[in-house]
Amino acid sequence: MFTTRITELFGIEHPIVQGGMQWVATAELTAAVANAGALGFLAALSHDTPEDLRGEIRRCRQLTDRPFGVNVTLLPTLREPDYPGYLAVCTEEGIPVVETAGQNPEPLLPPLQEAGVKVIHKCTSVRHALKAEGLGCDVVSIDGFECAGHPGEDDITSLILVPRVADAVDIPVLASGGFGDGRGLGAALALGADGINMGTRFVATREAPVHDNVKQALVDASELDTRLVLRSLRNTLRVLNNATAAKVSDMEAGGASIAELAPLVSGAGSKEHGLEGGDVHAGLFAAGQVTGLIHDIPSVAEVIQRIVTEAAAIAGGRLPGLLSRNPHIDV
């Protein structure tokens, strides 16, 4: 229904991208997104070794014959992951697109560019988008303040940030943060983006490898039920508001150090006891303000079809109808 630079660049039907969420972006979810005509991403850091990632790529290929990518997030850590190894697996396995996020992707780019791999860099500001374009990235995915995970420190919402970036760069732009229905897709395209990136909306689908309790918590939550943590460390994280998030906030207010916060924010508890075990208060769960727009737990295909159908109805019906009723506008 929609042809944009994103659909043409990646050979997909719909300008919708699934975020590479750690522990959630597995072969099942990524393949479901690809089979529905959008672009899915596996999360490299869900796997302890590059060879584990290779196995997941091959497993995904058994579930879909359509394009999908791999997310490689650069994190500040005491024990750096084997990034060269992950990238080597991506090139050896013929992955067509890699999404980088977090820190400056410049050290990762040469082997990817030499292999002809397209690179999307996810960032949170105009200056970072310009830097990514200058480094030769093919696409920027721009996270507005509403997004799940790390929104940066500028606190600029998608309504302002997306058109600012679209005006500033010449490469395609993905709008991320606050998108979960057809109205959002239509708005993103109107703002100058070439597609949308969604994370939280895809967590609340049947194919997501997440306990039903967590999915239901997203359905039950409103746009008021997320919380910003780690602001004191300038590593702001938007998460579902739960007992762990409240405790982290209280500790930050008391001047807690990263060492004191680490047991609560490391992620081990949220994976084992939360995402897998169903305890919605065990650990931190990245969630965006789009929770206010999530009211059910459909299949991935249903979500994608619903979004493009609604966006097409808006573009082809509601907006032209509004113009035609105003005799004072010359179009």
C-alpha cells in the first residue's frame, strides 16, 4: 500500500521495522515480522557468543525466506562483547542489513560496508543523525522521547524530532518512539519519515517470546505507566513502572552509585523471573508511552495489516475529505 525509500531499499512490502530487542527479538518474532511483509531484526546481544547468533540466524531462515536483519547494540560495559565476531557472522551468513545503536558505530562500519551490508543507525538527536550520515550509514532510525529504552538526554518528542531529522539528512529516516497504530504510520510519513520502527507494540503479540503476564501488563498500562530511570547516570531508560523501577528511582534520589544500582538494572532478573517467569515486578522492562495505545495481544501479521490498512484509509479517505470540504484551500 505504501512505497517509500525504506520499502525499496530493503525489498519489503510495508514501511514497518521491528526493533532488535534483547531477549525478545528471537527467530520466531523476527520471522513473523518478515513473513508479514515488514523488516524484522534479531538481537545479537541475546546470544553469548557469535556462534550462538549464527545458529539463531539459521533458525530464522528456516522460518522465513524474506529479508531480516541483526541488531548490534554498543553498550558501555566492563566486559565488552565480541563485536568483531558478531559482525563476521553477519557478513558470513549474508545478512543484508545491520542495525547499530548506542555508542558511535564508526568502528563497526568498515567490515559491513566492505561486504555491502546496509547499516541503520539508531540515534536520539539531530547531531547524531548527521554524524551517522557522515559515516556512511544508509538509514537513521530516530528515537523520540516517548520511546522504550534509551531516549537520550535531550527530551525531544517524535513530533519535533522526526521532521527535524528528515530536514537535516538526505538518507532515509525511520521514526521510532510512540508508534503502534495506523495513525502513527500516517503521521510519521507526513512528518517526512520513510517508515516506522516499533518495539513495545511487537512485545504484545502472540509470537513474542514473553510471558503472558508481561504482555497483559502492557495492555493494562496507560501512557502514564512508564517511568524514567538512570537519569542520575545520564543513561536514561524508559521502563514499565513497577516495583523495581520505583526502587531504582528511590535509590537514585538518595544518591546511589552505579555499583549499588547494578543488581537491579543488570537485566538478569527481568529475563529469568520476568520475561520468562511472568513476575511483572522482577527487574526492569523497557516500555514506551505507546502502552496507552495497546489494547490487545494479536498476531504479528494482524498488527501489521491493521496498521497499514488504517494508515491507507486515513491517507485515502479522511484527509482528502477534509480538504475537499474547505472551499478556501487551493490544492
